[in-house]
Amino acid sequence: MNRTQPPSLYAASSSVIELAGTITLAERCSVGGTACRAPYLKADIVVENNLIYNVHELNKTYDTGKVKIKALDSVSFAVPDGDMLAIMGRSSSGKSTLLRQMGLLDRPTSGSLIFEGKEVTGLPEGDRTRLRLTSMGYVFQEYALLGELTAHQNVYLPGMMLGKNGSGYKERARELLELVGLGQRTGHYPKELSGGEQQRVAIARALINSPSVLLADEPCANLDTISSKSVMETLVRLNSQLKVTIIFISHDPADKKYARSLIVLSDGKIAEESKAAKL
Amino acid sequence: MKTLKVAGFLAFTSLKRGNFGVLLLTILILVLVTLNLLFVPSLLRGLVHGADGKLKDTFAGDIVIESALDNPLIPNLNTLIPKIEAIGGVVAVTPRNNMVSEMRYENERTSGVVYGIVPEREKEVFTISKSMVEGDFLASGDRNQIVLGIQLAGAGNPGIELYSRSLKKVHAGDRILVTFGDGIQKNYTVKGIFRSEFIQTDTQAFVSEAEFETVNPLAANRASSIRVKINDTADSAAIIEQIKQLGDGLRILTWEDYAGIMRSMTDSFQSIDTILNVVNLLVAGITVFVVTYIDVTNRRRQIGIQRAIGIMPGCIAIAYLLRAAFYAVLASMLASLAFLYVIMPVEARYPFHFPFGDVKLLIGFTDLTRAIFILMCAAIIAAFLPVWLALRIKILDAIWG
């Protein structure tokens, strides 16, 4: 995957004013670098080679038996490789639902989700698990660390599962913990760490297999201001240093400043889509 | 291999950081189950081994030679016995004559078989002479003396199995009246009373060969049976074949031909053993199922997180199965050690008393490995079900309920 940023999307990324400018999928495709039409997709879906995600007409309806709740309503957008995208919106606007579809933790009711140029919506569970292991890192709102493992073990477990570099995953886990500022806490169990520290362990874990994308579901929701700042700065640094695409959810408008792109959801629909948020 | 490595890692850390009390209790229950799995087969094996030993050492010998002709007596003992003794593997040979008889003492009477024996030969084939509880065993040439099994004499011991049918209070030195099957009556002094702990032997009476010939002169140089003791390592089939060459009129039996009652009894024990094993395995299976089910329910979120971060469901399942296998292996090892080094020595010191002798628990390597294997299979199958159910839950439901 080419991690070079598409000039058409980022040419004016330093301007805060341009945050307000919205762009549609059609516009993006027309101005995007190397566009292509995937033969197996519907005719109106266009895939760009440098897009990590292409979300098209994604719908998710929860059927409780008595009522049907439409959590996502024909959501379409694309995410370029290397982006730092913020998904914002009020409670119950569909942010987490959207991220879970993108993280392959849930299946949409209809629509198409293309990840790294491949349709992944209908993949069998085993292939989805493998994709989560190899190409995606997911950071949960509630840290979601395994309580029986130390910080170091939590981080290297997915690396052990992938087992690419022999036992090199242990060293890499140490490096990642250093990177998130927890080099001295490797042997600590989650309950011995603060919320912010646990979240940073979760971020390190999400990065152990060098994923193409890191998905963070309100990573600062349970953290105090200082810890939140630390976590967000960690994400920015990782995006900058490792060139990993980061998509995070936040309900705090102040977090816009960490993003390059922005999607605002309202009632399951995209209410606003901005490019070029200020880093 | 990677899957197994990660599964082993997950199993190890969950055991290491899990609830020690639950672990201990689970192991304890499985230890008890394993002990049950080991106990009945070992009792059965001990029972059969002990009964077979008593049968050979006090009742039948290794090989029994009888007459195959109309005349129930084997002739020409003086020439036949040396020939049998000359066969390789034969340790000792003793001829026996017998006659059904009735015995009386005061107002009590009982019936049994009186054997005419050669005491010195008898001592080499059987161990009855070492089981005297009163008086002495016969010596060659003893006349007017009889040795009784305790089930005939009673010896004032109401605790014996056939006391009510015995002469009840006969002791060594008492005189009893014996009426032989041919109608001859004779008074005998009881020289000794033996207790072999094998009820079929303890209902026998012995007089010397010389004494028996006074009652039945036809018994001279003849025997109703010849009992042969062979080496433990000798090939009994080969010896039997050689004995058959010694004359056409001989019917050869082995001690196993006399073990019919024991075989039927052990078959019944086998059935009981099977039923108990099934119950035990159900207990083991349900225990592991409940422990795993509770554990999986408590860790549903953890399992969801593991799946979310890319740990393969098969890997998670194997981790639980490894843990169940660990429970089973540890429990069966502890149970085996307790059985071999505590229960068996204690039982050997205070053995179970059966009508065919004291029974010592006996366990073979096969029984041990079988018990361990069966327990492990039951544990793994029982653990699989709750894990499989947990892995069918959607990831998001597992994490957030």
C-alpha cells in the first residue's frame, strides 16, 4: 500500500478555514489521484488505489423485535491512506457503529465496505479475524486489556498470534511501549495502571502487527484532561512517525485539532465531511 | 504450531492468574473421581489375583490329573508319579483320594470331603500346612488323626462364614465321628485345624494316605486325582501335552478349569465396575463443564476482546481444552500417587476380607493410563461445549453484553 498522501486531498491541509469545506465521494473521485472502477462493485462505486477505506451506502439496522433502529443510513465516504480522521457526532449518532463496521467487528445490514481495495463486507468470520490481526488495530473506549496479562504480554499477544518474526514480537512490544511512554511499566498488570496508561497499552497493542489502520473508539472517553491530551498526542505522533492511518471517534469538539479530516454523523447520516483539519 | 503456542500461553496465564481456590477445588473433585476410577478395577484385579492364588495354592494346584476311564481312580501311581516329576518345569506332585463323608461332634453334624493325602508331598504343592490355626498338619504315617478346615470344625468362632453348618466347637485334640460314603464309621482325633481363607478349601478334611487306605483299601497305589505344581515361568500347555503322552486314560485340567465360580463373580464385578465408571465420568464431565461454563461466562468479555484483536477462535478454544486437560492430568497424577503410595499400602496393612481370602488392591500400568486417558477425554469433551457456545456469540455481544 502506497502511503503517499493524495495531493488533491491534502494540498491545503494546513488551513483551518478549509475544515469547513465538505467533499462528496463523487467529487473526491473526480479530483483524486489514480482512480479506478472495481469490476466487482456496483457501477457507481469507484475505488482509488490510495484509499485505505471506501465506504459506500453503508446501512446498519438493529432489529430489537419490536422496533427497528437505523444506526447507519446510507453512509458513504473514503479514507486515504495515512489519514488521521476524526469521526464526531452526538451520542447515538452512529459513530461507534460505523467504526465497528470498519473494524470488522460487526456486519452491516447492507452496503459495501472496501478495505485496501478489497470488498470485505461478506468475508467469512475467519478471514475477518485474520484481517483484524494483520491489518487493523482497534482501540476500545474501555481499554479492553486482558486482565491476566501484563502490559507487555497484552501488547505482544497479537504479535505472537501472527508470529511473523519468530520471537521478535516481544522486542517490538517493548519498543511500542517505549513509544507510548510506558517503557517502565511493561511488567505491570492492567489493574496496576491508570486509565490513561491502560489506553496507551491498548494503542501499543493495536500497533504490534504494523497495521494499515488504527481505529480508536473514543479513546479518551474515560480519561481526565491530561491523560486525554497524552493519548491524543500519542496518536498524532504515531500517525506522523509510523505513517499509520488513524481513525478515531471523539465527542469532544476540541479533538478536531488532532485530525486532518473530519466526519460528523447525525442520526446515522453524514452531516458534515471536512478535509484538511489542522494538525 | 502458532495456534498451539498462543493457546498454551493463554491457558498458562489464565491458570497462573486465575482463582486459586477454584483451581484447587476442581483438582480435588477430579482427584476423587480418579480415585474412584482406580479403586474398583484395582479391587477387582486384587480380588481375582488373590482368589486365583488361593485356588492354585490351596485347592487345585496348577494342573489336575484325573482318570478319564470308567474307573475314577488313576492306577499305577508308583510308576506314574516319577514320570510326571521328571517333566521339565514340574516342581512337585501329590496324589489325592477322596470320599464324601459325614462328621459328628456331640450334637452337631456336618458333611464334607475327606481327602487321603501324602503329607510330605502335599506340603510341596499346597500351602495349607502353613495355615494351621490350631494343632499341627499331618505327618506321614499318621493314623486315626484328621485335620479339619475351619469351616467344618467351627473352632468356636461364630464369625466364620459357615459356622452354623459346622461342628461349631471342635478344637484340636477333640474326637469326632466320621461316616464315610461307603458306610464305614471311624472316630478320629482332630490333629489340627487350618484356615486357608479360601472357603472351598476350608470345607475340606485330610487324613494320611495310610489312614485312607484302611477305610478304602482300593486306594492303594491309586488316586482319584494327582495335583501338580509347576514353575511360575513354565509353559503349562507344554507340560500338559507331555503328561498326556504318559497314558491314554488321563484327563488333564488346569487350575483355570476350577475357577468357573470366580469367573462368573468377576464378570459381575466387571459390570459393576463399568456402571461405576460411567457414573464417575459423568461426575468428572459435569464438574469440568460447570467449572469451564462459569469461567467462560465470567470471561465472555475477555474472549470477545481476544477475538476482536485477532486471536483465532480455534486458538481460544484450544486454550480452554488445554486447561481442562491440565486439570485432568494433574488430578490423575495426584490421584495415582495417592493411590500407589497411600491407599494401597494402608489397604495392604488392613486388607479387605472376602470368603476366598484377603484382597489386596492391585493396579497395573494399563489401568492407570486408562483412567488418566478416560478422565482427560471426559474433561476435554466437557470443556469444549461451553467454549464452543461462547465462541458462537457475536464479538460485540461478548464484549458489551
